[in-house]
Amino acid sequence: MSFLLLLTALSDGKPRHVTELAQIAQTTPAQLNGLWQQAPQHLHSLLRQNDGYWKLAKAIALLPENTQHPLFDVQVQPETASTNTLLLDDARSGCLIHRRVIAAHTQNAGRGQQGKSWHNQLGECLMFSMGWTFEQPQAELGALSLVAALACQRALSQLGCAVQIKWPNDLVIGMDKLGGILIETVRSNNQTHAVIGIGINFLVPDQAENSTSFQAASIAKHSTAEVFNVLLNELHSHLTQFAQAGFAPFQAAYEAAHRDQNQTVYLLHGDQITQYGQVLGVTERGELRLQTDYGGVQHIASGEISLRRPEQLHANSHHYLLLDSGNSRLKWAWVENGVILRTGQAPYRDLSRLAHEWAEYGQSDTRIVGSSVCSMAKRETVAYRLQRPIEWLTSMPHALGMVNHYRNHEEHGADRWFNALGSRKFSHNASVVVSCGTAVTIDAITADNHYLGGSIMPGFHLMHESLLQKTANLHRPEGQRYPFPTTTANAIATGMMDAVCGSILLMHARLKERNHNQPTDLIITGGGARKIAEALPEAFSLDNKVKIVDNLVIFGLINWLEHQPAHKE
């Protein structure tokens, strides 16, 4: 295609005389204008003509077909289905792919993370795939994508582009995406053949939201060939060291380049929130270290998980203070744009922290909404501390498409109802929802959104107090759960946990049978949630999705508020 030769000659943004361009494009100067008309429409506005010289206002992502690199075997193709696929097919057929690079101007079947399609227009994106062969098995290469991202981040930084990394391997500037990396592997001949696909926006893609480009972000102007060369140098250096020493030498540098280090983030699977907390860093396996609200540190493998900052989640524009008023404690959350910004809790006898936070974070348009199962006196204590009207919500016959089958919804605890509504942010399967507080509630929800009701039993503290008060000679220190306890304290602790777990397993079995053995999830909230999850039979946890969610009532309130008409004062 002669117009492609012309575009490639102009791609670096430098002026060239029409006689030189005509020679490159194998045509005459008089025919250049006609040839230019064959170029894609989105590039037409970039052409500048002055006194016999042509140039593009911005460099575009086109590599000359004769591009070479001293460390790699480079092949440039005008168009292909997918550069990753080409190398993967070669690896599967036994061909060597180590240090081979295939670049393409356009891909008609390109793909990105999580099976998403990768679309681009000619000149917008620098796209190439690199083959690298490792002696290690795939299981030991979990941090490969992080190392590849760090290599790209360092290369672009050298070129004056202040790029950061969004875990695990997106290249970003602020909240805008600059590029992405897709790694696929093939295991053969006791080696792991990795194909590293890289795409970097050179121009901002048309109609792309939350995207930026190298040209828009870099201080100095560089051609695609210059960027490509520096990227290959850094990738070679980083991958060579990674093959020898693993991720440990890169861990600190990765965390320094990580945009969300020490920030609050949400993790999503599809459109469902699966975790939220503060990013502490990454492990030597490339997993995200997340400090959750309930005090635990989770290690998250990338898989099908996507990461979002609170300000990136789309919701309404209201400010809320949401209250979960339990029997013994008040929990609260500050919510903006549908996202939890901070949480707190305190006993009713001392709500000074709540009052202090209201003075610091409360706004004139902050709406205070709560769910309550406590006494009227405790509600009045909360209202006195805030000196603002509180909307206390109760259980409802139906909401958000969920039908409440409780015979008298007025006697149905609001916490159980909003736990049910909150569970739909984490699962759309049939679900058993467990709340472990002063009491333990175990409720059943069908896949088609029927809340069937459930059971209530004393919480661990009430069980223990009851035994101490009603039984002689049982005043023992708190015990621990064992499969076969041999002390009275441990027997009590084991009996209480077995009672709770047994009730959960029975409810789960009933719901799964009613659900014709379709997937039935377990969602646990409350102070004892983690203990319960750890005490469940291992086979049950392997066969079923078990999810711990702190502040599930709060998520239920958010879910309900997000779907209400705009609130008017």
C-alpha cells in the first residue's frame, strides 16, 4: 500500500520534501495529494504543508518495515489478526520464540486482559508482542506481568513521560490509561514460553474514555522507533534479571511506581465489588497486599479481578453518613458518590468519635440514613450527638426487585433486610447471608431475588454468658476450637462454633436443594465472620464460594439509596 509507505515516512513528525516523499512512496510529487486521500480519515487533520515540505502535527505509531534491534529478531507487519496469536502458535508448534518480536500497525483480532477485545485505528497505538522462554514453570512466573509493566514504566519515564502502574500491569497517568500488557504462556519441553503483548497509546484513541497518550503526556517529542527501541532495551534488561533472581529485586521499585500504593481501592469481578481496603504493596509472587477494614491482610492474585479507586466508581452525587445501629454498638460509614470513604464504630456510651467526625466531614447537604435494631433511647443518643435529622429505614415488603417473604415485615430486623440487599453487590447467585454479632442470623435468598427468611440464634458472647450463668463450675478462661477438645474451656468454644457452623450448613443445604443444586454462595459479615469461615469444613469451602464482607448493612443502604429517585430537601 503506497499510502502506508507515505504515512510511515511522515510518522516521526519531522518535515520532508515532496520529492523525497514521492520517491519513498514510489510515485510522483503530483500524485501525493491523491495518495494522501487514501489515508484513514482520522489522520487527515494532522497533515501540514508548507513550501514543498510535508509533516504531521504529531508523531504517529508506525514502524518502518525494516526496523531492527541488536538484541531481538524484529518483524513488522502492516496488518495481522493478533501478534500474540502468531507467537503462541509458533510456540505450540515447537518453533523458537525467545527474543522474537512481532509488531503490527493494525490488529483485527487483538485482545486485552480478561478476554476483552483490543481495538485500534491506524497510527494510534504502538503494538507488539515479544517471546521469552523461561526455565521456570508457570507457577513461579506470577510476577512476570509486574516486571514487564515496570520495564515499560521505566522506559517511558526515560523519555519524559511521567507514567505510573496500576496493579498488576496497566500503564496509567493519573486515572487515565496509557497502555496495557497481556501475557500468555505455553509449556513445552520443560520450558515456559511466554508471549508478552504490549499496547501503548501514541495518540488518544477516538471515542475512548479515561485514556491518554504518549504524545499528550511526554515532555519531549519522540518517534515511534525511538520509543520502541528504549522499550526493548528495558524489557531485555528486566526479563534477564527476572529469569535469574525472580521478582524480589524489583519489588520496591514496583511499589514506588504503583499509583495506588497506600491508597483505598475497590476490587471488582465483573461489576461486583469483591474486596475493598488499603493497598500495602505487593508480594514476591506479584499478589496485591490489601489491608481490609476488619483487620486482616489479604493477598489478591490478579486473575479476573480489576482495581478501581473510589473516585472511579460511578454512582450518584450525594454525600451520606450511613448508620448501622446494632444492639451493642453503632457502626457508621461516610459515603460519597456511592463509595465508602471511611468507617467507624463505637459503643453507645461514648460516641465522641462520631461527633468529632461529623464536625470534620459533615456538610450541609450530607444526608444521614440508618438501619436500626437498637432501643429508642440509643437512637436518641445518636441523634443528640449529630444534631441533625436521621432517616431510620425499616424492613420493607420489597425493594430493588427483591421480595420479602417475612410474614410481618414490621417485626423483621432492618439489619437482616439490608444485609440481604447488600449481598446483591457481591453475588447474584442464591445466597445464605450470615451476620455474626450479638445474635447470629442466617438468611436465605434465591437466585431470582426472593428473600425466604432464616434463623436466629445467640451470638458467641450470649452463648458463653448463658452457660456461665446457668451452669455450675464452668467459669473457665476463653477456650479455642479443636476437632476433639480435651479441656472444658476448649469444649465450650468448640461447641459454640459447631452450633453456628452446623446451622449454616443446614441452611445452605436446604437452599441448595431448593435451588436444584445450582451454585449457592455463602456471605458472612460481623465481628466473628473470619472465625466462622475458618471453622467451616474444608470440603465445603472448596466446593462453594465463601465471602467475608465487612459492613454488609452499609452496602445494603448504599444499594437501596443508589436506586432511589433524587432526594429533595
